[in-house]
Amino acid sequence: MGFLYQSTSLFIWAIWIFILFSLMAFNEFARSTKWGGIILFFIVPLILTIFVWPKTAAIGNEYGTGTWFNWVKTYSALAGCLGFMAIRYIPSLSKKKWVLCFPPLILALNILEAAIRDFQCFTFRAWNGAYVDNLWVMSGPWNIMNGIAGLLNIVTICGWTGIFISKDRTKDMIWPWIIAYDLWNFAYTYNCISDHSFYCGLALLLSCTIPAFFIKKGAWLQHRAQTLSLWIMFVMTVPSFADRIAPVPTTHNPMAFFILSLLSLIVNLALAVYQFNKIYKNKLNPFKDEIYKETKAYKNVVEENKILRDSSLNF
């Protein structure tokens, strides 16, 4: 904690754990029932949009929730959830190749939004740290490095024609895709939402990564969209949470910013080099072919979800 965050109490850790498991629990509620998803990602945000967010996320409010980024991120994440639900529950959609472009496009849009925000934070010229839009930021080369890492993360999105719907009761959207997303996204939250990143970085990323490994393998993007939507709806509704109720500031140490973003850039650059080398050697089409289909993890995901291989889609 001493390098990245200021010391905190056991009570704050208890809140952090509660948030982590709450996000996972609500994600499971939305994942396991169709009406759970409709309630959480359509009915609830519709009510909040009309009656709550115009006040709690008003432009220029003291908690920084009234920025273009928060509003765009909220609705793009919700659009992802609703779009994924349509693919999951309308059988004819998952069979259309053009429909399968939606998941990578909405993912790329969300990454691009964050990369633009990283570059924008550099333009603030807050070299010693400052409050911008009521959020503390420190401008530096880390914004450029991690912005580039985000763009690389977009470039390495591949194989989306391999998306399929699981054959079990929950009808999850499965996309066996390997990425260096978590490190990049944590560095982004540390750079741009610094004093909130204990929650929107660590807790939020773990809330979708844990289910992807231990609850429903292969459904990472679905987990990510749903937990992100849940978190940002909470932040838009209770904007004082990370600043007043349970604050955990970063150390504001330039070296911490630099190291995180450097690691993010190195990992994403290594992924891009590895992936393009694999594409070149095996003469693959990154838009169509499954680049990682020979890996054990990919094969396990396909086997666990009992999908019949369809050579026309390169499964």
C-alpha cells in the first residue's frame, strides 16, 4: 500500500471487500436470469437518468461526476450490456457475422474513450498535481505511455467471429480471447481517476477477472461490461463515496505513475509483437481466425461450454 496508496484502516478494507463481492453478486444475478439483466441494465438506469443523475452527476458538481467522460462511459457500458443480452437471448443474432462485430466495437470504443482521457490529462499540464473537474490528476509522460498502450490494446482485439453462446441455462456470451487489458486499465484509473482507483481500478477489475477464471470461463467481456455498468451507476448515484465516505488516496508519487504505465506499455507492446508474429507465421486473418485456438485455455473454454465446432466460423 505504501508505494501506490496511502495507508488505510481495516474498516476501509472491509468496505473494499464488500464492494468486490457485491459487484460479483449483482453480476451473477444479471448473468443467470434474463429479467435480472433487464432490471439492472435497462429499468434501473432509466429511472436514475430521469430522477437522480441530473442532480448527482450535474455538470461541474464537486465530485467530478459531471464530466463528458463519465456520461459517455455510463451509456456506452450500458449499451454493451444490452447488446450482449440481445446476442445471448435472440438466437438468430448470434448466427450473423455482422452482429458479432458489436462486442469488439463496443470494447474498442470503451478503450478509446479511456485512451483519449489519458492524452487529455497530459494536456492539463498539471505536472505537480492539481484538481481538474474536481478530480485530482498529475500530468506526465505516463499519460502518453498508457494512452499508447490503450491504442495497442485496441489493435490486438481479434477473432470475434469465434464468439458463441454457451449451451447451458445461462446462455453466456463466450469469447476465448487473451488480452493485456487489466494492467492497462488499472494504469488508466491510476492516471486519470487517481484517488478513486482503489475501487474503480483494483476492486472493479477483480470483480470481472475472478468470475472469468472461477465462475464462468470465457465470458470475461460479459463480466467486464456488467460490473463496469454496475460500478459507474453507483458512482453516478453516490458521487461522494470515494472522496468523503471511504477515501483511499494514492501516494501522488510520480514514480508510481511512471512504473505502472511503463509496465502497461511494455506488456501491451509485447502482446502486439507476439500476436502479429503469430499472424504472419501462420498466415491468419486477425478479423476472422482464432489466433489462440491451439492453446490449452482456449480448448478448455470450448469444451466446457459444449460448443459444436463450425469450420465456417473458424471455431
